[in-house]
Amino acid sequence: MPEKSIGEVSNYFAHVNAAAIKLKSGLKIGDTIKFKGGENDFEQKIESMQIDHKPVTSAKKGDEIGILVKQHVRKGYKVFKTQAIK
């Protein structure tokens, strides 16, 4: 499965290692995403996400979600949906 652009980081909260992502495509728990924009692009599986501080299992185009991230990201990083991490 080729990478598909699904959104962009709109904010990063270092004190909780969380990113806000503005979606231009749907996303659900279990999907694998890739962050691009820094020196080290990285992938991670979506294990949880929130909309307006409430847990959700999926989000649609236009939503802004919050997720925990395993590495530092910056505003403007591009987010892609990828195939599952093996």
C-alpha cells in the first residue's frame, strides 16, 4: 500500500508528548501513520486518539485529533497513512 497523505501536524505539546493533527482523510485506531518533515521521519501505530479531549475510535476528514507521539514533531509536519508495521 503506498503512502497516502492524510493531514498535517497543527500543534505539538512537549509536556505530554502529544500532537494535534488536522485531518484531510479518515483515520481509525489500529492504522499506521508516518510523520515527515524533520530529520528523522518515523512511523507509529495509532493506539488511541481524542477529539476535544474525549477518546474516539475513528475520525473523519476535517476533524482535528490529538494523539500521543513517540518522537518530537513540529507544526507543519506532514502525516501519511502507511501499511501496517510488521
